[in-house]
Amino acid sequence: MVAVSTARPAWQDVRGQRTFTSIVRSPAPGALWFGAEGPDGNETAVHTEAVLASPAEHYAMWAERFGADPAAWDWCRFGENIVVSGFDENNLRIGDIVRIGEAVFRVTSPRIPCFKFAWRMDQPDSVLGPMIESGHVGFYLAVETPGRVAAGDSATTECPDPSAITVGDLSRLLVARDAEPQALREPLANRWLGGQARGMLAKRIAGLEDLARLKTGRWSGWRPFRLAKLREEAQDIASFTLTPLDDVPLAPPLAGQFLTVRLGNGDDAPVHSWTLSDHDDALQRYRLTVKRLAGGEGSALLHEIGARGGTVWARPPAGRFTLKRDGFMRVVLISAGIGVTPMLAMLKAHRERQDSPPPLVWIHQTRSGETHAFAATGRDAALCHVFYSAPREDDAGHEPGRLTPDRLREILAPAYKTAPFGREIELEGIFSDIYICGPAPFEAMVRDALAAMGVPPGQVRSESFVPGAADAAPSIARAQVDFGGTVAEWTQDANLSLLELAEAAGLALAFGCRSGSCGACESTLVSGRVEHSPSPAMPLAADRVLLCCARPASDVAIAFD
């Protein structure tokens, strides 16, 4: 044993950001009593783990690696409670017993350092990745037997389970870009695994499973489905099921994605996109919830086909407006009218998280109970605010009037509690992951109100907003494009997408979003190379192209599905 320390959290200026942290510590002059909650007088800021330990050898190693002066680093500089010599995280395993002085500890997880650690070391945040990958970042301990611990005490280890993952391997696994969900699930079976690491694994699994959904069961071109009306949800709003006419598994959507549907088998049949209103891992069919719009040819035709159990054709699920299921900030769903549909899928996907999900708030606006689709589901949300702009006499469970900027501030501005690393902490209301779906004026009002509150723009997502959709600069000056026998010349000056070029050549092609989201214009790249800008919202095979966001990088030939 080299040193022990204790500390209470305090507000620190960390690179201009006011941060509540207990990372600033100094060695204790004598022995400390380590109880179930760690050393007496100690308190963590956000972590659940009782005791943090670091090998003394790390000080010289990291000082040399970063060209720092080790003399400037006192013991416990890294924010640990115990500095111990002779330990290596690449040999130490989760569940190992560590005896120091009178106390007995259990190894629970690696330390995953954050920006506060880099600040404490006087290093840029870029050092954190290599440190985590090395595994030499320290480890957390749970107190098995309380006792006094002091500098100079001997430290020994026992390994009850040699098959358990090492601290170093778990550190690398938690941040590995190519990790498989099953590899992440295996450490979860270790009953000694700490709460922070358990939560991090669950969040990574959710993120990787969503990524896998984008690569599973996808098909090219149009696929036939039987459309059937499921039930009436509200005035002029009904849910429909789409069941494939073949036995091939379906592509699982991310919560918030949509289907692009062709309402007929001919090339001139109407094409529309509607959001999927359900989320299910054991997927047998898709569900759409669609409002019959006055003068809306597509919605009226869908209702007509669904009433008689007809056939429609669809592309795989697509879209960038999707729930981030591995975050720790509060989830805020803000919808109006038929904008309820993606929120239903997001609510269900949020509840299916394997970790302790952050709180969720749903704010919905509609005309009355008559037009309120899925009213029972919305009111069953953790915290739901419903606004009826023209309520009927028998309507209940709502706020009269429309959502206003002032009311939005009242709902969202207060601080809330969440547990990002196991311990419950309080965050300002502006730090939320916010999703908006509704008519354009409603979205504009909400975005302006959020901006006035100080909500960072990157935390706000909406159905109509496609981030990074600006066109990239072309890499060639001109190219010949062969659209199945119709040849057109593309020039850098005009900088048309392949869809726009085809239309200029007199071709009438199917399209939906014109932003790389819906997949309606997916075609075959027979020869040549293309560049997509913006990037497609779904993975594409090497011989596939989205005409609406593609430009030639050489002479190309295109074949239509």
C-alpha cells in the first residue's frame, strides 16, 4: 500500500465548465476506516462504486507516456481512494478478493475515465481512448469486510474464478468498436460486476442491437405485403398491418423509422411514406397508423386498400428520426396530431431498455378526445402532458388550449434526476434528448422555444430535420450517365443528383424524401462509381445506389428495379 484518500464532491471549474466532482484528492496522513460505503468521510459524485484503486506503477508509466513531470503528481492525483503497488489490471479479474490491512475488498469493474480525469492529468481528452484500450486505468472495489487501511499495509489477492474476465479486457470491451452483443452479455452473468459497468454494458448492447437492426433482413426493391385494417384509433385515424406475402423474415426497424409504400403494382402507382407506429423485436408484421386527410389521395387509397385486404408494395424501414437508446439524459417526446405515431414506437423501445432507463416525458397536442389516437397509451407514459385545443364537454385528463412556449418551459426547465453511472444525480432540464413530430408550424414553435431555453441544438431531433444534408463538393467536372439506354451528361456546374438528372432527361422515377431517407429511389449501379451526399439512412450493397442523394464519381450506368 502506498497511500489512501477520502474526499467529498465539490464544484470545480473544469476547462470552463462548472462540474460537480470528487476527483480532487490528497493523501490522508494516517489510517482510514473503510466501511460498506468506502472510507469514512468519502462521497462520490456520480459513481455507485465504493472504492477506487490505482496501481502506483501507473504514475511513472503515464507521466513518461505523456511527457509530464511525475514530481508534479502527488499520490491520489488520479482521484483514487487507494494507491496500491504490484497490481496489474490485465491479470486482475472481476470477482477477485483483495486484502489490504484489516479490510477485505472485491474487484467489481474497471475505471472508465472521463474528461475530468484528463483535466486532472493536465492532458487533452484525446488521451482517454488509448488509456482505456491499455486497460491501465485503475479498478473499483466493493468492501466485503470493513477495517482500517493505511499507507504501508500489505496487499494480497485471491482469484476464486479464474474464468472471469480481467479488468483490462473488460475495459477494452466496454469501448471496442467491433464488440458483439453476445460478448458484452457474458460479463453481465458475473454477480460481482459493479453497477456502473453493468449499466455501461447494457447501454452498449442497446446501441449495437439497434445497429444490427439496420443490417438485418433488408431486401432490395419493392416487396409485396397484404394490407389489413387493424382498428380505428380516432376520428379519421386507423391502424393497418402489413404482412409479407412470402416467408422471408422482416427487417426490424429502429423506433421512429418509416415505411415507403407503393399503392399499386405499376411504376406509375402512388408512393408515400408513413411512420411505423409499433416496435417489436419478434417481428411478424409491420403496423402503420394513418390519418385519412381531406384531399389526400395517398391516405384515402391506403384506407381503401386496407378495408378490402388488398396488396401494397414496400421498401425496407428507413429514416434518421430514431430514438437514441443508449443515452442517459431524459427523453422528451413532443408531438401534435398524427405526429403521435413515431412516439408510440419510441415509448415502447425506451421501456424495453435492459438498463435503468432515464426518465421520459411525453407532451402531446391534439384537437380533442375524438382526435386523440392511442390516448390510453399516452396517459400510461411515465409523465404525460396532453393539450386539447378544442375539448368536448366530456373530455378529461387534458390541459385546455395549445402548447405555448411558456408552458413548455414550465414543463421542461426544472431539474430532474437520472442515474447515468449508477448513482442518482440531478441535471438541468435543458439537458434532455428531445424528439419532435408534428405540423411544420408546431415544430417551428417548439424549436424556437427550446432555443430560447438554452437547449443545445444537437439534442433536438425531428421528423423533418435531416442533419448534415448539405451537398458535398463534386470530385469530377463531368460524367456520362446511362439510365438504362437514356444517356445524360452530368456537369459539376449544375451539380444535379442522379434523380434530378434523370428527371431532366424526361424520365419519371419513383421517389419519396429526396434526402436519402426513404429508399424509394434505390436502384442498381451497373458500372462506375458514385458519391452519396448526404449519406443514406440505411446500409447499401456495393451495387446499389440512392438516386436522390448520389452524384457520379465517374461515368456510370444505372438500372431501375
